[in-house]
Amino acid sequence: MTNSTIIDVQDLKVHFPIYSKGLFRTIQGHVKAVDGVSFSLKKSETLGLVGESGSGKTTLGRAILRALKTTEGTIIFHDGNTEVDLLGLEGKQLTDFRRNMQLIFQDPYASLNPRMTIRDIIAEPLECLKLYPKDKINAKVREIAELCKINIEHLRCWPHVFSGGQRQRICIARALITRPKFVVCDEAVSALDVSIQADIINLLVELQQKLGLSYLFISHDLAVVAHISTSIAVLYVGRLVEHAPTPALFAKPLHPYTRALLSAIPTIDIKRELSPVDLAGGVPDPSNPPSGCRFHTRCPHVSDVCRRDVPKWQEWGKDHFVACHRVKEFMN
Ligand code: SF4
């Protein structure tokens, strides 16, 4: 952790109880959606979080924003010279602090209220948090609309007249109107066409440079994440398996799961031989994860130690962390 860190997450766990059926419901087990995740994010940088569906990406993002209850761990938000323990905030303190952390949703169609005008949608966080007097809100809405390249005339319209890309600009404006320092982008471009995806990614990068934002960019698409992220973390069944600066991860992925994800990225280079790694089986059940290395049921390099012992989270290059028993063999 350095002075420029904005979010520091240590050993975060989010376990959901599984209740029995019947009148007297008892807890029978837990779905370990996030199970001991640690990382830090620097100011004005982007951490890409990738993994298959069900790996715990969205749960992790929402737990950091305090939209979900956490089971264990710490989340420290560095606000200037002040350290804020996010899990220690409750009630009004938490509500007031929410202006610093916002979420951009995946689905720009479902996340906008069809009965509200664009002006009212963008202004809603300011009105809920009572950040400015009423007569100042219109000016703030116009300011953020211009930054997000929304036509001022459109503020009087309703969401149904807009395309997916325009709607996502509105969602971004709504998230940024409180001037947060940290934003979770949860599959923020996954529902859009490829050309519109590029447009929105460019807008997010531009806004990051202008406003000094830090992003946690959640996606299942490594190619999209590569365009925006300073570093990338790979999540598998609730645990990080690799975290590295983006160029290092693409140049030399060390974990077999990361290598499999990278090999599956489609390419238009017809000279490149496509040899996607074929992973056996599906993602394990997070309520009953495999012993030892959680990836051992699908890993082509599995050995006895993998089934028995949990691999240590170790640094194998500058800021390049991997959890794998056989990582030395993949370094050459
Ligand atoms: S620890 Fe073993 S099973 Fe897990 S990724 Fe490494 S080689 Fe594969």
C-alpha cells in the first residue's frame, strides 16, 4: 500500500447463509461468494476485475460500496490524509459518505426510471443526499451533462427516446454528479454494441483524466478490460488467483486459469493460430468449493499438492501476484 492508494481491501469475505426449508429454518451452510480477497487500488487508476459468471465479481464490487453485508475483512478508503474504515460506517455517516463512491450498472435500459425525465434522473442523487440548495441543482446537472457529452436539450426528454449508448452516458452522469472519487463499473459496457462500447470506454477514460477518478472495472471480457485497466485481477470461485499490471499480465500470464481466459480472446489476425485451452468441467459450487487449489478440478497441470494445499498468494515479479503451486514451471 502506498500514499497514493485510494482503496485498500484486506481478507474480504462475503458469505451468504443457506437456510433449510420448513417452519424452523436453520442455517445449513454458506455460499462463499467472496472468500478472502485482498488488493489495493491507486488514485486515478483502473483495476480490471475479470472471471467467469458466478466467480463473485459483482458481489465483491457491491460489498466494497457497502451495498451488501460483509462477513469478515477490512475496507479502508483513503480520503486525502484521512483513512476511513468503510465497514465501521453506519446510518447517517454511511449515507453522507456515499457521495464518494458510486456504481455504474450493467443494463442502461433497466437502470433508468421510465417515468422520470433525464434531468430528474441525473439530479436524483444530489436531491437524496441534499448536497446543494435546490436553486443550484440545475446548474450542476447541466455541468455534468456537458462533461458526459449529453445534449442539454435532451434533459427534458424521457429515457425511452434514447439508444443504449446514450442511456449509458446518462447512467454515467447520474453516477458522477456527486463527484465521487471511486466508481465501480459493473459490466458497464457489456450490454452495448462493439462500436458503442469503444465510445463509452473512451468517455470513461476522458472523465477519469479530467476528474481524477479511480475505477473498479468489472467485466467477463478480458479484451475490453485491457483497454481501460492499469492492472488486472483474476477472480475464481471467490478468490483472486492472479493480479498484475496489464502489460505484464498479457505478456506473461502465470496462472493456468488466466492463460485459459487469455487463450479464449477472439482475434481477427488470421495468421495467429487459435489454440484455446480446453477447461474440463464447469465452475465449482461456491457453497462447497474444492479443497486445496480451487482450480484443481479443471486445471490441466494438477498434481497431488494442488488437491491438498491451498496455494500461497506470492509476488513473482514487480506487482505481479499469483496463487499457484507450480508457478515456477510457467515462468520460462
Ligand atoms: S495450484 Fe495446481 S491446480 Fe492450481 S492452478 Fe496451479 S497447477 Fe493448477
